[in-house]
Amino acid sequence: ETGVTQSPTHLIKTRGQQVTLRCSSQSGHNTVSWYQQALGQGPQFIFQYYREEENGRGNFPPRFSGLQFPNYSSELNVNALELDDSALYLCASSPRTSGDNEQFFGPGTRLTVL
Amino acid sequence: GDSVTQMEGPVTLSEEAFLTINCTYTATGYPSLFWYVQYPGEGLQLLLKATKADDKGSNKGFEATYRKETTSFHLEKGSVQVSDSAVYFCALSARSGGYNKLIFGAGTRLAVHP
């Protein structure tokens, strides 16, 4: 069973640029959530995708957007990058029927904005 | 809104010492509760979970009991090892509309010395 994978591992961008992060969900999982973890803090929920649609969103501006594909993989796009966007971005997948709401995390993509 | 509060770190212990990391939560309804661990440079790994009051989650010598009356989920281990050095996150699952998200505490860094 393949776990959650993310790419790239690390990324360096400059202010104002755009970035796309990718995530492949664990086999059999149809729901993908994205989290932002700033240095020294706990992860913060960005949004969740199910059946290729966003079905929940945290307190993040519209320049954070996403996609989910028919194979349940997902992308996180961030436009007009700001210095404060520097963080570890975590993707988590779960089966829709998960009664205990457990989510399985990937290794993350570390984004540095200069 | 729902929230999780963890004791601040770092927690520094000698090998074989007893560990307690306090976690309290505020939530509507009956969330599932989780402890995740993050090793340096890695993503989050589920350590243990509990889905209802009085449940005890356990794994790798770690334990936590879901206490509804005190809204707590404290993490304990009887004898820590150097390899337990990591950051520990307490989290709850919060249901909002048609989706579930995880709400995390700020994390507690544990350093175990030989």
C-alpha cells in the first residue's frame, strides 16, 4: 500500500511569484486536505477536496486555491506569494467513510519565499 | 470555536524518565482526539487516537485517555528513549458542514538525553 506522497520536497520562490504543490493520496482514499505549518507552529487547515470539489475551507485568502483530479491526486496553488507563505505544506488523505476522521499525512513540501 | 491547547516546550528528559505532555481541548459535540509525532525534517505520523470518552489510545509505549469531564487527552510514556525526541502534536477532528478537519495544538518539543 502506497502512502501519501508530495512533490517537490523543497521549493524556493520570490515574492509575487506563483507556486504549485502536488499530492498523491493513499490508495483507496478519496478525500484530500491541505495544511500549512509555519515554523514552530501546529498545522493550520487550508481546504479539503472531495469528488474534485472544494468542500471545506479554512481562514486562507482566495490566492490559495486547489484542484483534485479523478485519480484523487491534488494540487495546491498559491498566487502572489508573500514572505509569510514560507512554511511546510502538508497534504493529508482519508477515506470518506473514516468514522474516526483519521487523516494520513505526506512528508510535506517546504516552501521558502524570498 | 474548537481549539486545542498543549503544554509549552521544550520538555527535556533523561533516558528512562516518565513523560507527560498535557493537552486540553474545547469542542462542540464529541470529536475524535489524536496525538501526532513529527521527527526532524519529516511530516506527521499518527501516534495514537481515541474516538469516544474513556477510550485509551496506545502505541509504542505511549498512552492517552479521552477524558470528557476534564476535556483532556494527556500523553504519557513510562520510560522515554533518545529515539522519542521529536515534536508532539495533539489534535481533534472538527466537523463543519459536510467535512471534517483536524485542529492542532502548537506542538511540544521533547528532547531526551542519554
